[in-house]
Amino acid sequence: MNASNQRDFKGDARPLLTMPASHERSVTRTIASERLFGGDREIGIEHRGALYRLKITRQGKLILNK
């Protein structure tokens, strides 16, 4: 992943993904929901030609719909 792919949609220079150290490759990459949503309550995720919607509920939980 190059540096331009690690920036969020607002041009923030901080990395969007937390990448594990090379000796910890089995650790799952983590993205803070605040960074991912950028203040919105819903985002679209395109996966294999299908659009999914990831939403934050009123109770603060996440729901993924196709």
C-alpha cells in the first residue's frame, strides 16, 4: 500500500490503517471507526462489484447491509 492510499478522504496525512510490524503479520489491521466514518453515520463499501452500506446506529453499534 502506498502513502496516498493510507490517507483519509479529507487529505489527512495521518495513516488511515494501523499496520502491524513485520514480525507481527498475523495481527488484524485496525481502523478506528471515527477515522473511517469521518463524522458521517453511514459509508458505502464497494466489494466485488456490490455496494454495501456500513451504518452507525443510534445505540452506537455497527450494521452492514448489502
